[in-house]
Amino acid sequence: MIKPRRTRETERTGRAERTAVRCAVYTRKSTEEGLDQDFNSLDAQRESAEAFIRSQAHEGWRLVPTRYDDGWFSAAPRPRSREIALAKRIRVDTIRE
């Protein structure tokens, strides 16, 4: 999971003002084994990350619904399309809820 990035967006919670934190989830699996299953490693990774983000809702964390999943990519140094797409969106601050 990418470390949450604080933004200028704010929300009012009672009298306190809190900075919203948009959280995107990136998942990766290095082999194709099991990717054809109804529930696979990418799904498990995402569920775990989503649960953690929900547990931090009181801190202003919000899940970005866009999925960034790369199945069947090894740790070898080669481009991972969804990782690259997420990194680009972070750089230009276009991740939205």
C-alpha cells in the first residue's frame, strides 16, 4: 500500500477540521497461478488494505475506488503498468474519491 498523502481537502467533524487523506491500493502478484480463481491473492491484498483504510476513517482516510492491480508480474526490474499509472496520478495529484 502506498503511504497516504495529505491533501488540501478538508472535512468538518463536529468542531474539529481534519485533512482528508485519499488512499489508493496497489496490488501485485508475481505469478499467474491462481489468478483465474473467483477470489485470488490480488483480491485478498485489496480486502486487507481496504479494511485497514476503513479502520483509519476517524483520521480522515478515504479509499479511492480505482483499482491498481498488476497480476503476473515478477519482482524483476520491468515496468508494471498499474504501478506506473498510480505513480503518475500521485505526481500530478489527480487521485480522487
